[in-house]
Amino acid sequence: MARNGINKRELDKWAKNLVKETNKSLERAQRRNPPRVSAQLNATASAALGGEETESSGNLARLLLWLDEQARQNSSHYINVTRFVEEQQLHDEDASVLAFELEQRDYVQVSRNWGGEAPEVHLTDAGRAAIHRLKKLRLDRAARLRYTMDAFHRWLFDTAGDQRPTNPVLFLDTPASYFAGSEITGTELHEALAYLAQHQLIERIDTEPPTVAITPQGVSCALTGGSVQDHVNQPRLGTIYNNYMPNAKGVIIGEQQHFAQNNTDGVDPTLFAQLAGYIGQVSTTLGMSDTDRVELERVAQDLHAEATSETPEPSRLRQFATQLKDKLLEAGTTIAATMGVQMADQALAVLMQ
């Protein structure tokens, strides 16, 4: 397992081997499943549906592209939406709801003559324009790569957020492995994995077949709710987390970027400052009572103040970090709490060196 010091050559070799496994998986999947029209939209792709992000937006896009194929075969007839639901095996979807949602966006006209039976629709000019945007979007290489990174990262967090090694090829069998009507390729997954590993959001594990695991940074990225690019591009001087919670004096924990490290004991307080900032970020997600949460945040503030002082005292760093660890253990076994405990252990280990 290689957590630090990623070697570019080794990473490329590992990723290329992964592509071979990916292509094999794709071939197996194509033999198991007939070709189908599919589109999975993210925030970027949702622009093709009027910029609205709903839980069904991916299926709405799939339906639009399916309607386009049906209309090419017979442009003068209304099309039964239930056929789409059955063909795509969308057992949890209601054909009538899908039809009405497209009608609300002015993408289709719904026939009012179906009398409680399956809804029938006809594409409008606005619907054809949305289809055109989808087809154009799936040719945008940068958008495809951004989506692949975000979709895989989120899938890995949801699937194995506890850092279990996971075969990344399994991602290709999920609905999220489609972008604007086309399947994510093995090469695109390779590029996304290399980027995520380079920025230490995942770690590669040399197994057969190759596996990956999400890192503490990867979990932190997922918990913020932003994209991979948001996480990578945020100001991170000194690797201190930014924009968390204000302390009693209105100072944002993690905001100070250039804290002095003049301590004569040779202790690097960076990990302690990161721990404090992380607590400020996730404290409201731990399910603690208000009293316990306030106390947790107070200790985090004390730790951050000590870590960013001109001469941080190792004994006080140990005291506050240990208190945070104990409170996180009391909070339960959520992913956020577990990651906080691991960060506390890493920081405390610095004092043992």
C-alpha cells in the first residue's frame, strides 16, 4: 500500500494495467447487457435540462435521448413513455411522472387522450434543442473527465468510505458510469484514477486485480459536498483547511495560513491545525447533542490556537488532540468521526517521534 510519495512512473504502469482490466469488464458487460441509450447528468450536464438538478434529472435525460431515437423512426406519432421505463428496467420510476416533468420544462407535449393509461408524448422544439445540447456536451473532453472524477469519487465514498480496498472496475456497472448519453471509457476512468491518486484523494493498492481505497483527504473532500476540482483548487498554503467555523473571537479555524513554527522542540504543528479545522468542518454532521458539539468545537478552537501560536507546547497539543479523539470515539462510528480519530492518531504520533 502506497500512501505517500506517489511515483509517476509506477502510477502510470498501475493505471495502464487497470485499463486492461477495465476493458475486459466492459466487454463482459456488453455481452451481458444489450446496447442502450443512457445519460447520467451531473451539475454540468444538468444545464441541458434547464440548469435544474433533481433526483430524476439523469433519467429525464435518458428519456429525452430515447425519445429522439423513437421520433427519428416515426416523427408524426406520439410515443408511449412506458416503453422507455420497461426497456431501461427503471422499476422505481413512474412513466407518468417522467412525462409530466418533461412537459413542465416544455420539452414534450403530453397527449390528454390516454385516459389513465400509459402517457404518450411528442417532442417540442425546446426538447429537440435540449437533445442537441446533450449530444454536444458528451463531446466535451474536459467536462467528461471532471464528471468521471466526481462520479467515481462519490461512488467510492458511498461504497467503501471506511477505506476498504475496492475494485474500481465495479464502478462501470453503475448508472453513474454514463455521461450525457455515452458510457465512460476505460481510458477516461484511467485518467480520473491517476488524477485522484496524484492529489491523494485515493490510494492505489497493488493487488490482483488492482484495487483502490479512499484516503482521509478523499473523505474530507466528499463531506464538504463540493467537486474534486473545488477541493484541489482551494487555497491550501501550509495544507491548512480553510473556512470552517468561527471561534469565540470571530476567527475562522483554519484561516491562518502562515502561522509561525518557532518551537524549539522541533514539533510540526500542521497536523494538529488540520485536525482542528476538520472538526470545525464536520462537527454538525456527527449527530452529537448541542452541548457535546459545543464542547467539541471549543476543544478544537483551543487546539487550533495552540497549534498556530508562535511556540506551541507539545503537552498542550497532546492534551487537546487526546480530548478530541475521546469525544469523537464517544460520538459513535460514523465515517466522519472515524476519520477524525485517525487524524488525531496521526497527529499524536508526531509527538512520539
